[in-house]
Amino acid sequence: AMAGEGGAYRLRCSLAGHGQDVRGLTRGLFPQGGFVSVSRDRTARLWAPDGLNRRFTEMHCMSGHSNFVSCVCIIPPSDLYPRGLIATGGNDHNICIFTVDNPAPLYILKGHKNTVCSLSSGKFGTLLSGSWDTTAKVWLSDRCMMTLQGHTAAIWAVKILPEQGLMLTGSADKTIKLWKAGRCERTFTGHEDCVRGLAILSEMEFLSCANDASVRRWQISGECLQVYYGHTNYIYSISVFPQCKDFVTTGEDRSLRIWKKGECAQTIRLPAQSVWCCCVLDNGDIVVGASDGIIRVFTESLERTASAEEIQAFENELSQASIDPKTGDLGDINADDLPGREHLKEPGTRDGQTRLIKDNGKVEAYQWSVSEGRWIKIGDVVGSSGATQQTSGKVLFEGKEYDYVFTIDVNESGPSYKLPYNITDDPWLTAYNFLQKNDLNPMFLDQVAKFIMDNTKGQTLSTSAQFSDPFTGAGRYVPGSSSGSSSIPAADPFTGAGRYVPGSASNAVAPVGGVDPYTGMGAYQSAAAKVENIYFPKKDAVTFDQANPTQILGKLKELNGSATEEHKLTEDDLIILEKLLSVTCNTSSETPTAQQLQTLWRAVNWPEDIVFPALDILRLSVRHPTVNKNFCSEKDHVQFIVLLLKFLNPKGKQANQLLALRALCNCFVSEAGQKLMMEQRDEIMTQAIEMKSSNNKNIHIALATLTLNYAVCLHKVNNIEGKAQCLSVISTVMEVVQDLEAIFRLLVALGTLISDDTNAVQLAKSLGVDSQIKKYASVSEPAKVKECCRFVLNLL
């Protein structure tokens, strides 16, 4: 018989097994009704409900970390692993992935540069990790796909939201960030201290808990809907009951609190200072892990409640706990003013209410239980016992946890300095870094190191090797995009308005029915004919070839008239540039000369208000193998890319933005250009994406083409970090672009990226790209948009 609505939670069982603090818990998928725990003892353990009595049995113990294990999550079942996988994160900077029946890891994910303290899994095998290195990383099977950068302190909590592509991170910088396809969309501010936990209520709402002892309920749109108070110290974890908005929290005030209908309905005290973690099982039972290494399960069900003896043993243990008044968990205590034992004859007014009494000079703490109608002793209040750091790594310094934080006074009058230290650290190295950081005299080295050793009584552990980031730079995302000022749409500076149509020369694949999908020339046959995928994977770069040399030179001469003396080109210079244009625009056998290229370089360095005709000459001439090699070769390429990226400034002139994007697209025609574009991909894409905020469709088409050219290269080399960045750009740009030609090119890019690559398909799905593009499957004109979109959806 289940205790009905509002029944109180009571102990179901206490499980010993871990040798140190239990830091993370998650309900398991297999075996049914079980859970996984992780601990500072460097292990993870899988627990299954024991059918006969109310307990759980340890199925097996998993080892793979060389340091504390701090978090755990379950990766949902897949065809390959029908029972799902277990992911654990640790102080050794690694993430271990286990199957449910093997004590050794299946594989280890390396890449974070500090403790991994939070994990969350999404659909399609994606895993999100948060670390003290201030970044979160998105993993797909054994590869890092993208890094979310933007927080300024440790990331303590991460969650993947039900709506695809959306992720949350909570940090010691007191903020929560919402990410979409790898970019920061919104920052939630309100907490006054480190954010420690996140829990999802629905597609639109989530909860957060923090060191400010409050829980907040938020709307995805950014609004804080409610703040819940009840805890008297740091709140470490939060977990939601299935199918409702009620939740549980645990914290540094020795308590587990159960919240129903927005109120704290029940407080359960534990005989351990830090209650690190909790999770709710499918049947509504609550599992908690604490600093005493014991896992305790609480239930509302009468038939699962522990025996009277076990409950009495738990209460005895609780009553013997010593409570340090300095933690402030019980408010300010003045022992002289406390009443005697008779005070306990008066009933309490609410569940969890605490009352202090003095008996024979001893201060005792009691808590009122509504369900039992009695005061339960929760411990003795002891005087301050010289601050023994039996604390389990709970000292916070600059948002990270340390075993010790010492205060060092270098001289009587000067300031005191904080020295954080973990027992796994080298005392000498810590002392050296401390002196360096605070600009102190290196003569103090021996003294400081000796101070550390004396005060930690030689508690040291073997240090683990530090791993450098294997994906350095490869998939580094710098999120946060500025919205450019919206200015009046500028007409294309040379053609007046027209769309630049790349010549069919750049399309090696001859389309069926003589229709070029890029220029849209020719009509499509009736839909009855079987449509063939002529769109992707695209094999060659798309270039901007359309030229009107007379107009370009006319504009160049006109603007040259208004240039300052230092920039003015001579008559000879103009003739040289005219020659360069004719050589690169016509299929002449002549080769551009060094003199022509030097003159062009001078012209493209003109001030930004008059430079655009010179940029257009660059855009056309960079298609020529000689020019391409000259500008993209080893020796000059840095200044060439710096020059073009300078024009991709959201506040810059639209004509320059457009021509710089087109020049970058045209760089892909030759090997030298492709090599340079791939080497500089991260910076070029990061800068180019800023152009999404433009309101000029030609700029959007050029941005889509740049992405397409990257997709063509990435399809050949299969670099998954590069594909992840491209997919993120496609997803981000799709949100803002209206022009169907730009959409078409983004669809071709998407199709090319995911062709023949199951990892890329999974990643595209996890970013929610399929739901973004569905609407284009019903576009009537131009037909190529609809057809290409349907081919892409078939892959997804």
C-alpha cells in the first residue's frame, strides 16, 4: 500500500560500499529500478534493487579514473549498446565511458584541462561535459565535436534540453548560459554565488540551485519565475520527480529537502555535513550521497520503508552527530539563552523546524517531524573544534573546490594572501606558483612549502599525469555574436542590384536536363520524372565569376581622384591594374606579373570608404592560379587573411563585406587557396558568421557560398571538428536568412557535409537541423530548394 499524496519520506535503506564521499548519483536504465554512484574513492558502482528485501545490491564496481570521480550520467541505449552506457567525469580531467557489465572503461575521453564536474546526455549519443577549465564540451561517441566558451569561471552544472540543439551551463561566475548549436544565445543572471546544479522541468522551464542557498525556476526565454528559499547553506544538487514539477535538493546544511507545489514539504537531516548529490528513481524513491561515504534511500511507500530497528539506528547515528555552530546552519547560537528540555513538550509548527535546548550544559538540536508528531534529535552542537579540515574538499576559492585554503601573512602590516591547496598537489610547486602569482620574494619558497607540509600532515596522493588537449584549437568555438547595426540595404556596387551568378564553368557535374541548379536557368520537367540528386555531395568550389571590368576600372579611377596623396595611384598604376583585370578575366595565356600584384596589394590597402573597386579586382584575380598561389602561399598568407577579415566587421561598409566574402569564396579554386582556407578555418568562420546580422541578401548568399565551399573541402578530408563548426554555422545562419538562393546553398552545404558520414548525420540531428529545414521541403519556387531539401531530409 503506497502512502498516498503528501505521505512523508522515511528511510528505505543505508548502503555502505564507497570508501569516501559519494559525489554523484544517477538513476540507471539497466537493471530496472537501479542507480549508479560515483565517489572520491575513484570508483563508480552500479546498484540493483534486491527483490527480497528493501535493499540494493552492488552489481559491480567500475574503475578507470586516477583521481576522485565527481559526476555521472547514463547515455541512452543505441543499436550498438542496447543497455545504454555509463559516463563518469573526474578530477583527472578525463571522462570514462563504461558498459553496464564491464568494470573497465570502454574508452576514455580526453580534452578538458581541469576537473570534469558535470555530465548530461542527449539524443543520438551526444554527451555534454562541464569543467573547472571554464568550458563545456560536446562529444559524439569518442570525439569532441565542439567546445562552448564564454563562462569566466568553473562550469559546475550542464544539461541538454529536450528541444534539439539547446544546452544549458551553470557556472561559478554566477550565471547560467543557454547555447544553441554551439553558440551562446542567452545569459541568465540572478544567483548571487556559484551555480551548482540544473534540472529540466519541461521544454520551456528549468531549475537551478546555487551556493547562495536558493533555488530558481526559469523560463527558457530568460525570465526568472520563482525563487525558493529553505536551505541555510550551499545547495549542491537538485533533481526533479518524474512527470511533475516537484523536486528535491541537497546541500551543505546536512539536509535533503523535498519541495512540493513550490513549498519545502519535508526536511530530512543526515548525519553528514555535506549532502553532495541526489537522484529520484522511477518509483519516486530518493537516493542521496554524502560526505560520510554512505548512500541512503528514502521512500514514501510503507512496504519499502526500513525496519523499525534500522530507522532507530539511523536516528541514533543522527542524534550523535556533532554540529559546528560556525556553519550557521542553525542560525546564531547563544548557549546561555537556550531553554531546557521542557521546551520539547511544545509541538513544532512546521516540518523540519529546528529547536535547540540546553541539557546539563550540553546544547542539543532537534527537528520536528509532522508525520510522526515528535521532535527527533539531529545532533549535539559542539564548540568550535580547532578548524580541522576533515572537510572533504569543500573549501571554495575563486569558484573551485580545494582540500585546504590557507591564509598566509607575509609580514605584520601587509595584506594577507589566500593559498589554495589540494592534497594531490606538489607542495613545492604550489608554493612557487603562490609566490609568483602574488609577486612575493622567492626567498620564502622553503618556508611556504614547509608550512603547507606541516599543515597538511603529509597527506599526499600520487599526482596524476596532466593531459594536454588532444583537440587543440581544432573545434574551438568562441560563442556570443554581436548584432550588427541594421543599415539600408546597399545595392550590389557594380551590377546595381543583380544577383551574382556563378558561371556554370565552376560546376563540373553536368546536371540532368541541362538545368544548372545554381543559376536556375532552364525549366524543370514535370514532377512525374524521377528526380535525381544532382545537388550534393558537391565536388567543386562555387565561385563568383561575374565581371564588368569597364565599370570596375571606371569606379577605381573616379575614387582615385578623391584619394589622399599617399594613396593615389599613378596613370601607370591604373594601366597595370587594367592589364591584370584583362589577364585574369579572359582566358589569355599570359601570366600576371609581380608588378601587377604589388600594385593590386597597394590598392586593396586603401581606406575602407574607397577600397571596394580594388577588392573587386582582387576577388576576380584570385581565381587565377598564379595570383592564388601568390596571395595564399606560406610567406604572405597571414597579412592576406588579416586584410580580408578586417572587412568582415559588422560595423563596416556592406560593399566591402560582400566583396571580402566573395574573395574568400574564390580562394577555393586552387590548391594553395584551399590549404590556406582550411588552415585558417576556425578564425575565418568565426569572423564570417558575424555577417549573418546583415540585412543584405547578397551578403547572405556569399556567406552561404563560403560555408558550401568549406563543406566541399571537409567532405574530402572528413575532419569531424571542422564539420561540427560548419554545421553550427549552417544552423545559426538558417535562423536569420530569408533569401532562397542563400537557403539553397546552405542546404547543398548541409547535404555535402553529412553525405557518407554517420557521425555528421548524428551531430546534425542532435543540433536539431532537421527540424530547422523542414519548412523548405514545401517551397514551390525555385523547385531546386524543395528538391535539395528533401534529399537532405532523407539522410536525416
